[in-house]
Amino acid sequence: MESIQFYLPVRIVFGRDCVLQQAPGLFREQGQKALIVTGRFSAKKNGALDDVEQVLKQNQQTYVLFDQVESNPSMDCVYEGAALARQVQADFIIAIGGGSPMDAAKAIALLACQDIPKAQLFTQQPRGKTLPLICIPTTAGTGSEVTQYSVLTNDAQKTKTSLAAPCLFPQAALLDGKYMMRLPRTATIHTALDAFSHLVESALSKSASVWSKKLALKGIKMLQPYLSRLDASEWSLEDRDALLQTSLLGGVVIAQTSTTAVHLMGYPLTYFHHIDHGRANALLLCAYLEKVEKHEPASIQEILDALQLENLSQLNSIMDRLLGPKETISLEEAKQFASAAIQSPKSQSGIISLTQEDIENIYCRSFHLAFQRP
Ligand code: NAP
Ligand code: FE
């Protein structure tokens, strides 16, 4: 019998107005002063910040706003947030936003409690005390509200790097699709495709267990009715809730297995070409699946069954339509990115092992580059 481990120490609350209804008790348990970590604009417009402020005021708790988190948060941003948390003596952190504010908040929660020099942030395994963190996602993509990962821009290595440690798990996640009603069309597509990548990569991970795989396939089934119409202009509240649930499941499963080569290969696309995170994964996903299919056709068939598709070329057509015109990268870049990717253990975390040439090939197929063998 297969031995199974499943660890997810996050209280998950999902439902309409859950911030107004459940957060009063949750916030009170964490202390007197909150640091709210968020992006520059969206939380002020989508109602999430209003709800959080209302609860904190009603609880007579004090708070300070750090609304400087940019997409793909930098080291400077998280050190600045941590300095503020220390200066105001915050007892806990509330993150509102997409993956960027939630990931930044995890690093801030760590750095507020521990002196870690910038040069050691990516080399030292995080452990020990952090500030308690409550996450309120406002995109349906990353699942960061339930993961132990904080993905930050790593300028020294010219890529994005994950801090990964149990101490980075949030205490609680509060999820309500109402905050996503005005999420723009492109952000809806790209973030949902990030969730799709999490589910697919986790299902095809070497570390998948029977449970994580069942959940991943369940998430793919839940996404199926929406996948081909992610570019719709009208979204009901129920649709937003459904997308948020698939993204939550994506987070739950990558918290068990981590992501794989697709995410690894997507990071330089974001770093060098400023391609949105979810889009970067989606651009690479079909070529990766074609490679896996050659060695493990049954695993790809399970994913196709969950999507009610007959073959990968049907999935490719859906993805091509959703992604629209593709960015260009050069053959030289494909080679450089592949030579960096093969150094990472993540390149081997899927059910098939990849060579540097395989990775180069996936970039080339994804961007229609002529691949010249040496
Ligand atoms: P994001 O970078 O958090 O946000 C993208 C944009 O969407 C921002 O301009 C943001 O505006 C806006 N936005 C957010 N919520 C909105 C809403 N409800 N309505 C309108 N606009 C809204 O994007 P993301 O895709 O959610 O997160 C990507 C990041 O997460 C990447 O850094 C990626 O590496 C990371 N990630 C982490 C994990 C993990 O497990 N930790 C997994 C996957 C990805 P504002 O800036 O004004 O808020
Ligand atoms: Fe992701």
C-alpha cells in the first residue's frame, strides 16, 4: 500500500460575505494591530479592503496599510514591508489581492520576525517564528492562500525563486468570488490558466499521491465547463465562485507536490519578457503535455477525460484561441533558459525526466522556433 502524506494547516473559509461574517473572530484571535498588505489599486475598488477595514474598525483593532506590492514582488518590496511591520509593531498580517500581495505578505511575515540578510533569503531554508497571516485572494489563479510558497523576483539569478517552508503557510484563507466581479478579461484568462497549470502539473508530478491526484483531476473536471469560455465578457457570481474553487484546489494540490518543469520554464519568460505568470505557464503547457504523452500516454488520457476532450490538439486549439498572438523569444534565449532550467531539481519533478534538449524543444515548439540540433 502506498504511503500517503497530506499537510495543509490552513483554515479555509469559503462563501459569500465570509470576510464580514467570519473575519471578526479570526482577526480578534491574532492580536491588536494588523498590517494590511496589498497592491496599489484593485483592493480599493473591488470591495475587499472596505470589508476588511469595516471588520477591523468594528473590532476596535488598529491597522496600517502597505499598498505597494507590485506584480512579481521584488526583494526590496518585501524588506520594505517587513520594516514597516516592525516599526508599527504589527501583531498579524492580512493579505488582500492576487498571488503577488499574498506571496509578498508571506515573506514580510517571516522578515518581520527574523533578521535575514538579503544575500541569504534564497539560500537559507525559512524556519521559526513568523507573524500570523490571513489571506484574501482577489484573483482565481495562484492558490497562494493555501500554499507554503512565496515566489519572489530574484535579480541576482535573473529569474523568480520560491521560498518554500511550512512556516510560510497562512493561518487562514477567506474566499469570496464577489471580489472578482470586475477582474479584467485578460487577468481572468491568465489567472485561470495558472490554476489549470497547477492542477495538471500536480497530477503529473512524481510526488503525487492517490489523494492529491484525485483532487487535481477533480479540479480539472470543475474547470472543464469554463475552460473554453474563459474569454467570456459576462461572469456571474456563481461562475466566479466556481473558478475560485478550482484555483483553491490547485493550491491545495501544489502544496502537496509542488509545481514542475512548466512553472520552472515560465519564470524566465516573466523575468525577461514581462509575460504574466499564468500566461507564461499556459504558453508552455501543451508542448510539455505532448512530451509527457510520448512516455506516459495513460496519464495524459486521464487529463483529457477530465476535460472531455479527445486529444491534445483539441486542447491546443482552445489554448491558442485564449492566448491570442504569442510573444516571440529567440532561439538563443530558448537555449539559455533551458541551460538554466536543467540545473534545477524542479526540471525532474514530473513523472517523466527531461533532458536539456527536451526543455529547449518545449520552448521551441511553444514559440514556433526552428530547433537546430548540434
Ligand atoms: P497579481 O500579480 O497578484 O495581480 C495581477 C493584477 O491583477 C494586478 O494589477 C492587480 O492589481 C490586479 N487585480 C488583482 N485582483 C483584482 C481584482 N479582483 N479586480 C481587478 N484587478 C485585480 O497576479 P496573480 O496572477 O494573482 O499572481 C501572480 C503571482 O503569484 C506571481 O508572482 C506568481 O509567481 C505567484 N504565484 C504564487 C503561487 C504560490 O503558491 N505562492 C502559485 C502560483 C503563482 P493591484 O496590483 O492593484 O492589486
Ligand atoms: Fe502558478
